[in-house]
Amino acid sequence: MRKALKIAALSLLLLVATHRAMAAVDPSQYIIYPGDVLQITVWKEEELNQEVLVLNDGTINFPLIGSLPAQGQTTADLQSTIKDKLSKLIPDASVTVAVKAALGHTVNIIGQVTKPGELVMGKDLTVMQALSQAGGLTPYADDDRIIILHRENGKETSTPFPYSDVVRGDELDKDIVLSPGDVVVVPTAGLL
């Protein structure tokens, strides 16, 4: 019972911290990923006000410019790039890029959590915050064998997560920030 109260209190604190941190996110520092939906507006150019999808290859298509890379850029960087490309046709263009839907910033939580599935990251998200948003562990979870799957440059790595230590307040540095595309796996406890 005491462990359940500690977990509930930690979950509540993580939710409050997540809410506060999301309110403090600077939208111009948002990193664009494939799957994101962007609203691009060019002042006084109605036909150039577009909602665009960042394609799987990390590019967007925009009128008068064509295809240009967006993945890995901030919204401010992309805004500057579009303004530069349009400057030949529309001098002093006033361009705005906003994130309409952060659908490329997702992680997946699978296994023994209350609400498994995909989570959209509004900001940096740690493993404990992700587990909290997934409703916490079920009674059948093996909290000693949680792993994080991460893919980078075509190579997948598996990192063990010391849940019990982090919940106790030990090894807090192991509560790493997840990257878009990461998968948190919470296995079922074996019958021993």
C-alpha cells in the first residue's frame, strides 16, 4: 500500500512538472520531425498560406519554392529559409511558421502500463513522465526489466531503465529524455 502511495504521489508531481514545463516551451526552438503538420503564412499572400505535412523523408513542399528540407530545423530556421527562397519573387516577404500538430514528436509505450500506445511529445519527455502519461505500471509489470528502444542512423539500441532505483530517488540521472520514435517496453513479470 505504501509503495502504491509513493508511486501515485510521484505520478502527480510528474504531471504537474510536465504541465509547467510545456507552458514554458519556446515555440521557436521546436525541432521539426517527419509527420509534423506546419502552418506557413506569408503576409498579404493568401495563396501562400498553407498547411503542410513534413514528409517521411523530412521535406516539405511549398508553392513557388518546391521541395525543401525541414527535418531537424527549428520553426525559426525554416521560416528564415522560406523567406530567403521567396525573396527573389516577393521582396520583404513576412513569413510565419507555426506547428499546427506535433505528430512527428511521438514515443510509444508498450507492455504492462495502464494506457499503452503512442504519446505525442509537446516538449522534452523523460521515461518517468512517459510512464506517468501512460497511466503508470500495472500490477503485472516487471519493473526491473523495462527497456528503451532507440533508433539512430539506422541502428537500434536497447537501454535498460532502472525504474525501482529512480522511484526511490536513486540514479535520477538515468531518467533520460526520450527522443521522437523511442519505444519504452514494460514486460510482464514472470511467475517465479
